[in-house]
Amino acid sequence: MVYQHIPVMCNEMITYLACRPGGCVVDCTLGGAGHSSAILEKIRPDGMLVAIDQDADAISNAEQVLKPLGASVRLIHDNYVNLPNILSQLNISRVDGIIADLGLSYNQIENSGRGFSFLRSEPLDMRMNVHAGMTAADIVNSAAVDDLETIFKTFGEERWAARIARRIVAERSVRKIDNSLQLAGIVCDAIPGKSAGQRKKHPATRVFMALRIAVNRELEVLEAFIADAVGFLNPGGRICILSFHSLEDRIVKQQFRALEGRCTCPRDFPECICNPQPVIRLINRKVVRPTAAEIQKNPMARSACLRVAEKI
């Protein structure tokens, strides 16, 4: 099955990326190939696109979606944290642009069958790469109650993290938790009715997001990726990162500030000892958000935050 969902903030991403014919661009999170398709329109006929995704389904789909566009494309099944190795193997030392869309793809939510959605009955997997690491079921059924609480509180900013963790441990002592609807029901039962009713989103949203982040080590990967990625940009090349979670956006903001040459010493230090050297300049001081019209058409865009930097 070939799929291509409308990518979030595509116009903004392409505008800020400032692609030109003949450019070399890396899409670190291929997904449904929406952003990649738009990039190819700008860099063809002589440009090159390196498109990376750790989800094999995304690679297979892109072979069909991008092939008719008639430009040079390298599809790489890997995690974008391995960007240095990927570009080295392709004999690419510098690129003109890099993008990363940190959200789930439409296909992963709707068609992957890996338990990303709390609205349908699926195995509780949540791995982007089905051949790597622990599943969400592994964590839910084996982690200590304190560890579960930390995951839900840290990665999901879930107010009722402790209650949910205790309920999960109690439920798994009776039967294994291995289904997405099963977990969603446990979470909903653990949250007080009044609090659950006041939420604009489904009560299980934060827990599912936290588990997905933990399973795929998303924050750890993002932090390691940014400095490496900027190092591969040509002068004037740009990096655009689209995040959907406050913790992700905070990492991008802090990393960009450090690379911009701002002091990162604690405020109580009498003088700067980090000796920052500017590597980038910020294109947008304030985070760029989707328009109301886009959110109305695509609710997945409602929490999107775009930050852009240019290599000096």
C-alpha cells in the first residue's frame, strides 16, 4: 500500500530551508515522504536528497512515492542519530539543508499495527524500528513502579503518573498488559473522573507519548543529533527541526542557543568559563507555529513547533 499524508507545516519548512536546484538536502525523518517530495521539487533536476527513516515501512513506501519525481534520492533505513556514518558511507562531507520532523507519521498511527494509537486494539509495541530494543509491553510489564512513574512524569508530564504506575503494576500482577486498548483502559481508570473529564485530549495521550519516547530513546537521540547535524552544513546551510512536545522543543532551543555562542554557564558563576564560539545564527528568535487554518485541516499540527538555524 502506497501512502502519503499531508506533512505538518510543509510550506514553512520548505520556505525556511531555502532549497535551490542542485542542492544536497537530508530529510532525517522520511515518514510519509511529504516533506521529501516538496524538497525534490525544489532541488531537481541535479540535486540530491538523502532520506532517512528507522521504519522500514517508510522506506518501502518512499520507493514508490519519490521514484516518479526524477531526482537523485538515497533512501536509508537507519536512525538519524547515525547521520555521521550515513553521510560518510555516501561520501558526502557537506550538505545544504537538513530537516527533522519529530512527530509520528500518519501511517504509524493508522496502519502500522504497533500500538501507537490508544483508539484501537493493537499489540503494545511502539518501536519505530521493529528489530531494535524493548517494546512498550516489555517496559509496562517489567519496569518497577518508580521507574514507570518517572517515565510518565518526565516524558509525558503526566500529573497522575504515580497513580497510573501503581494501577499498571496491580493490573499486570493479574494478567500481562500487551494491548493498546487494554493499557488505555487502565490509564483512564487510574485518572480521577473529574480530572479526566476536564482534559481536551484523551486521558491516555500523555502516557502513550511517554512510552513511545522511552521505547525509542527519542530525547537522547535528539540531543546527540543536533551538534553533529550542524557540523555537516555548508556555510549558509540551514537546519529545520519540527517538534511536537515541550521537552523536544526545549532541547532544540537549548542546543541552538549553545551553538549560537550564548554562554551556558550557571547563572551564579562569577564569570563565563565555557568560552562559547558561534557556529549558527537563529533564523527565527521565536518558535514558528502552524496557522489556525492548518490546525483545522490537520489536528496533528496543533502542538507543532518549528525552529530554524543557519550555519555561519
